[in-house]
Amino acid sequence: MLNNKSILITGGTGSFGNHFVEYVLEHYDPKKIVIYSRDEYKQFIMANKFKEHEDKLRFFIGDVRDKERLTRALNGIDYVIHAAALKQVPSCEYNPLEAVKTNIDGAANVINASLDSTVSRVVALSTDKAVNPVNLYGGTKFVSDKLFTAANSYAGEKDIRFSVVRYGNVAGSRGSVIPFFKKIIDDGKTTLPITDYRMTRFWISLEEGIKLVIKALTEAQGGETFISKIPSFKVTDLAQAMLPNCDIPEIGIREGEKLHEVMVSKEDAPYTYEYENHYIIYPHYNWWNKDMILEGGRKVDPEFVYSSGTNTQWLSVSDLKKRLDSVYEEMI
């Protein structure tokens, strides 16, 4: 699927971009991979990291807010993975217009530039926070998801498909709970604060996230939202797995924070199909052809909700301990 293809990743110097490049170079033979991002220093670090593959990599300084620069970068590109976003909840709350410019206006620019170029497949990375959003970040990603699914109606005769991949915080990604706890532990402290003892999260590894993106690139007909079947864990159990017998004070839930991650809402259920290892939420537009539903799935119950708090798969403290070593190795 990715052999001899030109791929562009927006926000490509982040955790996802680094590991996606590593995975693709190991398993495929792409024509080139373009890293499109704002931070020249991170691009310098990444270029040195993959120096032996410099013939396959290109680094473009650019912002998704800049459609003209995006259009230039997409020249000759086959596949786009849109990973660029302002993602920190408190930062988005304090800088709402900046979040809108990047997460909504930037999404529109990616869509329009792709429609005006050689691109044939676009996959946008989403988040659980886009489901029934309670903070600005979630609200902007909700709009972004709608833009990408609706973009298929503008394709006309052009062979281009837009789809969305949704998952929560990837284990070990920047700004998530594991590096937060690890920094506290590395500083020699024995207390790991929990905002609420009831809090749960899904566990997805970077590799699982990458494979889901490749599945979307391979299988999407246009407008679908792909969601992996993954286990849940209690944040209190994660704390005990990382630092056994630690103190765990409850400090109160932060503004815009949810107790549980939700990937499929009850409102999504009528359009959701379950497959062996994932779910797909299909579009609900008059242009969508039901014959385009992928084989092998079955409709979920009309009251179905896919939440980390009511999941059927759970990781115990010992399960988490086994997974943490590989996460520490991947953290960048």
C-alpha cells in the first residue's frame, strides 16, 4: 500500500510522526516521506535520527494555517496524514482563537490543498475529546472531524478519500499521564497525584495507532471514522504499576478533563459497525452509499457506547508493569 508512494505528515516531528516514519521505513519502501511542521529544531533532530534514510525524507518548514505553503508542499504527494494540532487542554482554553486557527482553519486548509493537488488519500488523527466535547480542544477536533468526513462530498470525479482515525492519549506520548508520572518519579518523589480516583483511560501503543492509520489509508471508502478495540486501565492502577506503594492524593478534576475516554457515543451507535479488531463509524450523509460499508462487520447495539469506564477489556497492575518497559523505550 505504501510502497513507491509519497507521504506527507503534518505535525510530523511529534511522537506519532517519529514512530510512523520509523515503522514505514522498516516495513515498506516509500518513494518519499515529507515532514511538514513549524519547529526547525525538531526537524533538525529528526533528520539526524533518520540520517541513513535521508534519501527518503524531506523536511518542510510550514504551518497548517498557511494554505499556500501547504499547497506547495503537497505537490506530487499521494497520501496525507494530518497530525498537526494544538492538543494541550489548558493551553487551548487560555488561547481559544489560536486553537481555532490551527485545529479548524488548519484542517480546512489541509482539505482544500489536498483537493487541489495530486493527493488520493487523507487520514486525519482525532481524539476521544471530540466525542461529546467538554473543552475547547475537543470542540475544535469535533469540528475538524466533521470537516474531514464531509470533504468527500467535494471530491467530484477526483480519486480522493478522506477519513478519520480516533484514539485517546497514546501511551507515553508527550503531555500524557505516563511521562508526567515518570518525571515525578525521576525527580525522586514518592507521591503521584490523581485528579479523581474513578478516572479511567484507554491504552493504545504508538504501533497500534500507526497500524490503524495504515488500515484507514488502505480500506477507507471516504468519510469513515476508524477506532481500535483496546483495553482500559484505572489511573490509580497505573500509578501503582509505575511506583508501587506510592502515595496517591486526590487533587480534584481539572477544568475540561473527563473521567473516562469515550470513542463511540450513543448517538454514533446507529452508524457504527464492529469488526474483529476495530469499530468503524460510517458517514450519515445523503451522498453516502451503504454498499460502501466494508465486509466482515456487524452493527452494534443501538444503545452501544465505547467508553474506557465500561470497557470489557481491562489491564491489571501487573499487566501495566509488563507494558511500561516498552513504553519507556519509545518515549522521546
